[in-house]
Amino acid sequence: MRAFVTGAAGFIGSHLVEHLLEVGHEVVALDDLSTGSIDNLREVSDHPALQFHRGSVLDADLVDDLTAGADTVFHLAAAVGAFVVRDRTVEGIRVNVHGTDVVLEAARRHGARLLVASSSEVYGKNTKIGLREDDDRIVGSPLMHRWSYSEAKALDESLVSASVEAFGMHGVIARLFNTVGPRQTGLYGMVVPRFVAQALAGEPLTVFGSGEQIRCFCHVLDVVPALVALAACDEATGRAVNIGRSEPVSIDELARRVIARTGSSSTIERHTYEEIYGRGYEDLQRRVPDCGLAEWLLGFRPARDLDDVIDSVVADQLGRRPAMTRPA
Ligand code: UDP
């Protein structure tokens, strides 16, 4: 297979590229290096089956050229992270909406299979335990910019699903829940690499809000093979499929676990959402997936638990000596 991966130098993208090369595929990789880093691909930089291009998914001619000859397009390029949504809202909306339109159009024109990475953010404030793919979205006003990522991803999903129906193309949506592992940076908000960096530096772990909010974390090495299987799955065409782990943990408990696993002397420091995000920010109080559809379609069952996730991030950061420690 020849795969075209957008967002290839990002956290998930770089693991996907490595996996595709490992199983013998050719990979054409695109990234604008806005939040991704070429360093993420250093293990495979000399691989003869990898072609890397620096550029944007907003560049329709480039995307069209790179899609020609691809069997499958993995569209992972996106403006992601709570701090990116906060600081680069307009750019984020453009990349996340128009970028997907550009990639989808190229895949359609060249007859390639398409997988689009979406997000559990589409469920918004729905706190149901075991969110299923057809559950309602509950989101705030579009004038509250924190919802713009959820809105953009929801529109991407509608575009994929409607295009499958209208053009008979193969398109599938991976609705990713909190995905964590080596190379994820805390610079753009993600809580696990932030807590680990803070614990390793002996600085306070910055818990935003009450700390009672619930998330479920899945290791990127469990997620990546599921993306490849999903893109190849005919029965998944036109569907959105949750990919994640359903073991819930509160952010307070996560902070305590990170401190315990690193043996750190760090304390926990609370910040209000207003301090971090400005006025009117609403967090999601609980996000727990039902991944029954992925299990049924793909036999998906994550093998790694939360301690594996934390330990792998610790090992990665100890190897890389990250600069980032302090909060936003
Ligand atoms: N969070 C936190 N401290 C941090 C970074 C994040 O308490 O330094 C919280 C954040 O407010 C949210 C949770 O951790 O409630 C998960 O945040 P992340 O940005 O990793 O993912 P998402 O909000 O998309 O689930």
C-alpha cells in the first residue's frame, strides 16, 4: 500500500508513519511543522520508503499532487490542543475545516480511501458514561471560542459522511478520545505530558478546575494499528468510530498517579479555568467512551493501561529532557 499521511510529524502522525513503514508500506508524509516537529520522525528519516514534504493541507495543489498514487489517505493534520484553540482560534478553524475539505476532495478525485481523524470533543458536554457514536452533541454558543474545535470536527464528520453518500467514495471517521504516549508535548495543553514534565522537574502539578473532571487515556501504540485497520475496513465506510479506552480517571487522581510513578516530591497546585483560559471557559466534566463498535468492526481492545501510558511518557521525557515545565 502507498499511504499519504497529513500531520505526519505530529504526535499521533509520527507513530502512524513508523507503523506503516514497519509493516512494509510506502509513505508520503505532509506536515507544516506548526505544532509537529521533524524530530518526531528522526527514527525513520532515512527510510527509503518515506517521502517527507513540508507544507500545508490548505495548499490544494500540493495536496492533490501528493494524493496521486496513494491507496489510502490518513488525514491527521489539525490545529489541536486547548492552548492552540485559545491562542490561534481563526487559524485553527481554517485548518480544521478547509484543510479537511481540500484533503477529501483530493481523495475523491484520485479514488483513494480516506480516514479522517476526528475527536471526542464532538460530544461536547455530554457526560453520558459510555458515549456511543450516535449520541447527541451538547455544545455551548458558537461565540464561545472553546467550542470551535468541536464545531470544526463535527463539520468535518458531516462532510465525510455526506461525501461517502454523494460520491460513493470510501471515507471513515476515527473519533479519537484522549490519546497519550511518547512525543506528545505539553506545550499545547495536553495534561499527561504536562504533569509528567512538572513531576520530573519537581514543580507543582497544575490542576485546572476542581480536579474532579473525568477522562480516559489510551496509549498511542494501541490507537495507531486501529487507525490502519479502520481505513481498510469496508464495513466502516461512512461511519464514525470511537477509538479510546473506557477506564475513567479524575484529573486529581491522574496527578497523584503521576507523582507516585515518578517518585516526585511535587505538590498539586490548583488553577481556576479563568486564570488559564480567560472568562467564561467551560470544561468537559466527564468523557468516557463506549468502544463497542471498534471492537465489533476491528477486534479493537487496547492492551496498555494508565500506568503503561504514564511510564512511557516518563521514559520518553527522561530521554528527551523537555524544556517545558511551567503552566500556560
Ligand atoms: N488539565 C489540567 N492541568 C493541565 C492541563 C490540563 O488540569 O496542566 C485538565 C484540563 O482542564 C482537562 C483535562 O486536564 O480537564 C484534560 O485536558 P487535555 O487538554 O489533556 O484534554 P481534553 O481537555 O481535550 O480532554
